[in-house]
Amino acid sequence: MGSMDQPRQDADVMVIGAGIIGLATAYALVEAGREVLLVDRKGIAEETSRGNAGGLAFSDVLPMANAGMLAKLPRWLADPLGPLTIPPAYLMQITPWLVRFWRAGWPDRAAASIKAQSAMMRLAASEMAALVNDAGLAAMVRSDGVLELYESEAELAAAGPGWRARAAEGIGFSHVRGADLAALQPGLAPRFVAGTFIPKWQTVSDPFDFATAIGTVVQQRGASFRRAEVKRLAPVDGGVRVTLADGQELVAGRVVVAAGAWSKALTKPLGDAIPLDTERGYNTTLPPGSFDLRRQLTFGGHGFVISPLTSGIRVGGAVELGGLHLPPNFARADAMLKKAKAFLPDLQTAGGKQWMGFRPSLPDSLPVIGFSRAGRNIVYAFGHGHLGLTQSAATGRLVSELLTGAPLSLDLTPFSPQRF
Ligand SMILES: Cc1cc2nc3c(=O)[nH]c(=O)nc-3n(C[C@H](O)[C@H](O)[C@H](O)COP(=O)(O)OP(=O)(O)OC[C@H]3O[C@@H](n4cnc5c(N)ncnc54)[C@H](O)[C@@H]3O)c2cc1C
């Protein structure tokens, strides 16, 4: 029982952000018997988790700033619509992040990062399988792997160190050519001479459908949802005071910040200087049947992927370090679609819908999962970059363990909010 002067609680645990991370966190907390209030200013999965590529990319364990990627960087930056761009208007703001990004790719840091990310991915795979099974969502997951494509033997050879690092972590794959390549995906332009097939990679039917299905299950199991914008958090006796944009104040026993790319506005005033920024990404979703796509395809040299979704054929990716406020530049989506047509000559490119999303990105490509400096009633769960869907169930499990005091499934040191 609380003492007389303890404030009334409006929520046992409040989860701020109903993207895939907040949803999977709510899922794990409800399972652990907690009362959950999910709060989002837009709705359920209306931001980044809505329109991503749908990949459960368990083999993506290299930091973004790996040696192979850094070698491509000059060529990429020279193309204003290429795989990685920095609008001049944002160059000043992003520079400190870029310095950290570049440093994260040095061999000493990259090796430690691969170890941490591989452990996270093993948990991601087992927790996602458990969530999908428990929530009855098996029909929304395809298990037919992914095919990474190369335009030359030299490009495959350059990817060699990355594949050897993955092999050392027990990740299975095979390099394919000729008839084996054509069997995995017919209709590729002849420029693609080799590929790598990763069988354990999965894709969801559609990321928005998948996320909202989790949202429905958590609400059926007792979680509540409220549409509201959170402005401020402040630790108080026995919990956290939450100030909403309309001035209303609520008190929650514990708070989870899962506000994706926008999380810094809430965490900075609490004393945590976390270098969160955004890698904006673009895509076009073509009508279903626009191509006979057998599985997800990735074009590492061009920074984009093509996904077979129930909602259509989604073409996109790219990284634009443009912050949260610059207007989108959909010429990027057009540029990727044009390339996709050259790569898959039978692709029908009419009738597409364009989208931009804000990846929540830390410069070392690892998310932040841990307690706030302001106290153990506030937990952070954001910054999953390119991998939020993939790592959502694992993140939910870890946050639930932190909040209930259960033994941790993973050493969280590499993911600490205080590591910077
Ligand atoms: C083009 C593209 C392709 C991608 N492909 C993949 C992929 O194939 N596989 C993969 O694993 N990942 C992929 N990602 C990354 C993935 O989409 C993200 O990592 C993930 O969606 C992040 O989820 P989140 O819940 O942290 O953020 P979000 O989905 O952005 O959710 C954050 C939520 O917080 C809410 N919010 C923010 N501030 C407040 C506030 N103050 N008060 C209330 N609510 C607030 C927002 O409204 C939003 O709904 C891709 C991303 C992009 C852009």
C-alpha cells in the first residue's frame, strides 16, 4: 500500500510510443502480469513501423559503419540521390554523430559490436518466434530467406570479411551462381552474377498489419491505448510524473520511453546525453503482382531492398541524414524505383505509393535498452536503426526483465544508455 502522500497512479507502466518497439514491449509486460497504458500521439504504428521493408534480418550483425560500407562511402556521397546522402542544411548538426559513426567502424569497436549484435539477434530470433506463436500470428510470417545480389565477383569478394564474421557467429548462408541463383529468383538482369542466400531470414506479410495485429492482441489482453503527446517526464516519489501536450499531468509507476527517433526530446531533460539521430529512408509500394518476387532481395551496393508484401512489392531503403524536420525528397524513392526496373526488367512500375520513415539511429548501430540516469522507474528502449522490427520482441522481453527484476536474457552493457 502506498503512503498517504504518495500520488495516485494513473498507470502501473506507461509505454510511450506505439511503434513496433512499444507494442512488443507492451506485449511482454502484459504477459508478465503488468497493467500497461500505451500512449502515442499519432496512433498505433503510424510512423516508422508502418512502412518499413518488413525484414526479420537476424543476420544483419555488422555495424552500419563497417569496412565494406566505408569503402563505398565516397562513391555513395558523390551521388545526391544515392544510397547515403546528407542534405547540406543538416550537415552541421549531424557532424558529431558522423564522427562517432566512423569511429564505430574501426576494427576494435566493430568486433565488439558484432559480438553484442549477434547475441541480440539470437535472442531476437527466439523471442520473435515465441511472440508470433503465442499471439497466433504465424500466418503473417514468411520463412523463405533473403537473397543478397552482386554485380561482380569482385563485389562478392569485397563482402567476404563480413560473411566470415557472420559465419563465426554461427549464421548460415550460401553463395550462389548460375542456375542456383536463377532458381532463387528468376528474371534478374544479367549484371547480377552472384548472390548470397540466407535461409533463416524471414519477412512479415506487411509491417503495418503485423504491428497493428500485436496492438490488437495486447489490448485484448488488458492493455489500454491513449492518443496523447508526452511533453515531459519527471521522477516523483513512487513513480514518474508525465506531462502531456495539453498540460494534463499523469502519474505512472514506471515509464518506458519507446518514442523512436523522437525519444531525445524526452530523455535529454532527464540528464541522458544520447546521440540519437535519424536515418531517413524512402520507398515505393507497387501494387501486388507487379513482379513475380520469390523472396526479399537486397542490393547492398545500392542500399535498397525489394520486399514481397501482401500489400504489394515494396522497393526502397537508402539513408538520408536529414534530421526530423526537413521536408522529404521523394526523388530518392523515384531513383531507387528506376534502378529496380533496370535490375528486374519485368517489374511493372506503375501505381506505386511513396513513403518516408525516420529510422531511430545511434552511431554505433546498437539500440539503447536500459535505465535512465534519472532513476530505475524510467527505462529507455529506442534507437534500433535499420533493425527495429527484427529486434522488437527481444527488446520487449529485455524491458520486461528490467522492470520486473527477472534475470536478464542478455548482457545489456553494450546497449547501455550511458555508454556514450
Ligand atoms: C525504409 C525503411 C526500411 C526499414 N526496413 C526494416 C526492416 O526490413 N527490418 C527491420 O527490422 N527494420 C526496418 N526498418 C527500421 C524500423 O522500421 C525501425 O527501427 C522501427 O520501426 C522503429 O520502431 P520504433 O517503435 O522505435 O519507432 P516508431 O515506429 O517511429 O514509433 C515511435 C512512436 O512514438 C510516437 N511518439 C514519438 N514521440 C512521442 C511523444 N512525445 N509522445 C507520444 N508519442 C510519441 C510516434 O508517434 C511513433 O508512433 C526500416 C526503416 C525504414 C525507414
